[in-house]
Amino acid sequence: MSTSVTSPSARPSPNRWAVLALLGVAQLMVVLDATVVNVALPSAQKALHFTADNRQWVITAYALAFGSLLLVGGKLGDLFGRKWTLIGGLSGFAVASAIGGLSQSFGMLVAARALQGVFGAVLAPSALGLLTVTFANAADRAKAFGIFSAIAAGGASVGLLLGGVLTQAISWRWSLYVNLVIAVPTAIAAFRLLSNERHPTRPRIDVPGVALASLGLFSLVYGFSNAETHSWSAPITIAGLASSAVLLTAFVAREQRAEHPLLPLHIVLDRARGGAYATIALAGSAVFAVFLFLTFYLQQNLGFSPLKTGLAFLPMTGMIVLTATTVQTRILPRVGAKPIVVTGMSLGIAAMLLFTQLNPQGDYLTHVLPGLLLTGTGMGCIFAPAFSTATLGVQSSEAGVASAMVNTSQQVGGSIGTALLSTIFASAAAGYASAHLKAAGLASAATIHGYTVAFEWAAALFAVGLLVALIILPRNRIRRAPATAPAELAISPQGA
């Protein structure tokens, strides 16, 4: 079905649960692809004969393209219809994944990963935007967003498990081929199931805004990625971060006077939505430590296989799903986002402090599992209300770019977390080693010390997120909006 409409129906879509299932699969593919390749990297490196120094580009290429083009992808969906950008994103992602799986050289693999990022930037905001308009005026909107945010928050750990299974059972190439199995049937289902909604007048794209935003976000992600692999004082790192500051400042100035802005500033200046974007970025940067350092700890210190490592993260995923769906349907409508996000940030702090107790003789049940359960509960409390609030009250014609800001916040937050915490880990480990030159088991002890210091900083990031939630997020209770209102829900202030 391919009907063009210009505004959402006042009545909820009758096939909305089928649409949610489709969008959930599409979102899962984008999220798990950020980690599914990680587990396969050592095997890919051996097969394609590239160096350890170059290995990070397989990850960075995806992050650069994805992070810098998200706003553009969201705007394209608003202008031309999110049905077609979703299908185009799925199709392009499948082609890029096939190229990656067939890679015969390092350059071919990196190019394929960059192409995945391009189409992922079109796909991700289209999925969240479609969810926003599909469940407009629906009483079960909260349940839908709870399920979707659980997928978005838990997909990364699913990627670790899937990457371990595919790499051990078949080949590292199937960590890329698996996307064809997901994307092609999903694109066919989207073609038959979705209706297209496009902007009634289709205004011109703000080309200067596109250039400034894309280059600014590219420079930001590249600067932090380079800091991870080289140093904060490296000239290219300084140049990247300085350029991003100049370009993004110019972008904001441009959007203030553009007739058809790429990012209408009222979307991010709204207190509830702006607070949601900030908490998503901070939580994303902090929780990165769990995936990165615990993966190394489980494999290098506890001797877990890639598959067993993936299984070890499942309790966290289960808590994310349980918490996200519960708070979204039963708690958020009663108390609003603020107290839930504050609770989630507090749980994140507690989890990171538990992880600072890791030691070379630790075990999974006592030293890892309790922190994972707290992390999963905290992430469910943060991402579920933040995802819902970040797209709350926007016009249907702006749902795509508002959704893109959610993904941009996650991506930029993850890049900052990667660079910051990896640099802190390396510095702490090196400092410990130089101060204990004659200690027994020095390498293991220095590595564990680096992990614990990084987790301390991750706790500090959650603490900053806690302050942001307390100061910026309004204390609101969600209420139903009238059927004639342009937004699907409204907010009832209950005090700051």
C-alpha cells in the first residue's frame, strides 16, 4: 500500500502493532551492527592481513558516516516520506553489508562499513519517526515506545552475542551477511505494510545547513576517535575538535535565520526534549564502559569465549527489556520522565562503582552480574522515558529530524565515551605499571587498575547526567492531547 497523506489520522493506525514489529526489527539491525562486528574483528584482521593500528577504522568508518549524516537522513524522511527512506535505508544497508561480507581487502571492508553508516543514517530516524506518527493519538503509545526503547538500549548486547555465535559457528563474514537476512524481508514487509506521509509543500533543503551540520558532526566524531587512537594533544585531534566547534556554532547561527532550517531550533530548545537529548548522550557515553571494558575483562581475565561473553551480557539485556516496558506503561504516565531518569542515573552510578571492585581473581557471579543487573535496570529507566520525551509534541512534519536528534545524541555520546574512557584506561594502566615495576602479575594488575579508574569516570558521567536530569528536565505528567491537536500527546506541568 502506498498512499500519500499530509497529516496523521486523528485515529490510531489499525495495523500499528505489525508496524511496531517491523520498525523494531529495523532498529535492532542498526543498533546491533554497532557491536556485532566487534567480536568478529580479530578473525577479519587475520583473514585480510591488516594491522592492529588500522583495526579501529572498521568501527570508526561506520561511526563517522552514521553520526555525521543523521540529521540529513531525518530531514529527508520528513520531506519525501519516511516509508521510502526506510525502504531505501534497508535496501542500501543490505547492499553495503553484502559488499562488506565479500571484502577481499582492508580498504574494501572499511568502504563497506562507511556505506553501512550512510544508509543507517537514513534508516534509523525513519524508524523512530514512523513509530511517532503511527502511534499518534493511540492510548498504547507508551507501551510501543517502551518496547522500541528496550530494543534500542539492549540491541548492542545482542550484537555481542550474535557476533560470537556467527564468528565461532560459521565465519566472521556472516557478521555482515546477517544483515541481508534481516533487511531484505523487512524492506518487503515495509513496502506492503506502510503508508507514505510526506510534507504537503516539500520545501527546499537547507543546503548550507546540511553542509555545516554534516561537516561539524564529522569533525566532532573524528576528533574524538583520533584522540582514542593517538592522543588528545595530536594536531589532527585538536584540529578536528576545533573545527567541529566552529562549524556547529555556524550551523546554529544559520538555523536561526534559515527559511526552511534543517533542524528547527525549537525542537532542541524545548526543555523536556533538550533534557532528553542531553541525558541520552550522557548515559550513552557512560555505559560504553560496560561493553568495552567488561568484554575485555571477561575474555582476558576470566577466560570467556566470544560466545560465552555474549551470553554473559544477556541478564543486562533482560533487565533493560523488563524495566523499559514497565516504566513506560505504568510509571511514566503517572510521574513523568524526570524522577524515572533520575532513578536510572543513580542506578548507573551504583553499577559503575560496583565495577570498580573488579580484581584479577574475580568471578562472574559476584563481581560482574550484580553490576550488569543494575546497569540494565538503569538503562531501562533512562532510555525509555527519554526516547518518548524526545519526540513528544513535535509536528508530524518534524518527527524525522526530532528522531534523528535521538540517534545523534546516542552516536556523539558513544564517540565521546569511547575516546574519553579509553584514554583514561590507557593512562591509568601505564601509570600503575611504571609505579609497580617489580610487582608479580604486573600486566594483569595494571589492566585491572585501568578498568577500575575508567569505571570511576563512567560513574562521574552518570553523576553529570543525574544533575542534568534534576536541573533541566521538567517534572511533568503526560496526559492525552485533544484529537485535533497537531501533536499526539501533551505535557501537563507539575512544577520544575
